[in-house]
Amino acid sequence: MDTEKIMNGISKEISTALKARGKAKTPEEKLMYSETVKNLCDSLGGISQSNK
């Protein structure tokens, strides 16, 4: 699969998770979305590092 497509997909997922975090009501929900965003960002960083 094309690396650029993967990176775009992960970026969209990050955006979606951030929007959902903004709508979250409880601290537990916010934490869950924060962890999701962190994991996605780590994945995105790993992909961009391997492209160099």
C-alpha cells in the first residue's frame, strides 16, 4: 500500500478522534480519545521517519 495513503488515512483518524474528544463528556472518555490520538501520532511519526 502507498505510504502517502496510509499517512493521509492516519491523519484523518487523528482529526476524527480529536473532534470526538472535544465532544466527550466524562474524563474517562477524554482519556480514551487522548490515548487514541497519541497512538495514532506515534504511528504517523514512525511512518514518516521510515520514509527518510
